[in-house]
Amino acid sequence: MQESPAQTVAAAIETTAARPKHRRGFAAMAPETLRAICSEGGRIAHAKGRAHRFTAEQASQAGKKGGATVSADRSHMAEIGSRGGIAKRGYRKRRAELRPAKAEQAPTA
């Protein structure tokens, strides 16, 4: 008698659920070892001229370009503004609720 595909999948799931997962490759390495390997790769990439380090001016230009792109989407900006307004309204409401409680607790001279 041959098993159906559903039975085969169910059997596979049962066997994998019983076994604990083992980390492999980079995930199994100690953090210090992984950091050393990655650091060496970065040094080699810079030495070969395949890596790029941004200057402060280049980073500023990239940030402005990204900001201009995001702010061009008016519906996205409207959503952000709406969320900010709702949050501010809630903050003001909580503050107003605390003011009378503080006034009652204040000692009178």
C-alpha cells in the first residue's frame, strides 16, 4: 500500500517537529568569530576598491533626496500628519485630566 502525498507531508512534519532545530553556517558561529570574519571582509572590499564610504556631504545629499521623494507623496504625508494630530489630541486630553487631580493634591497655605 502506497502513502498519499498528504500522509507523506504529515509524517515529515511530525518528524521535524520532534527534532530540535540546529543552527548551521554563520548562525552557529560565536558572535566574536562572526564579527572578525565580517570585519576582514570589509577591509578587503575597501582595499580592492569595491566598497564606498560616504562623506558627511554625500550622506546629507542622499538624505535630502530621500526626504524629497517621500514628501512628494501627498497622501502619505497627509496620513503622517493625521496620526500626529490624533496623538497630540490624546496627549492634551491626558494632561487635562491630570491637572485637576494635581490641583486637589496641592497643599494650601
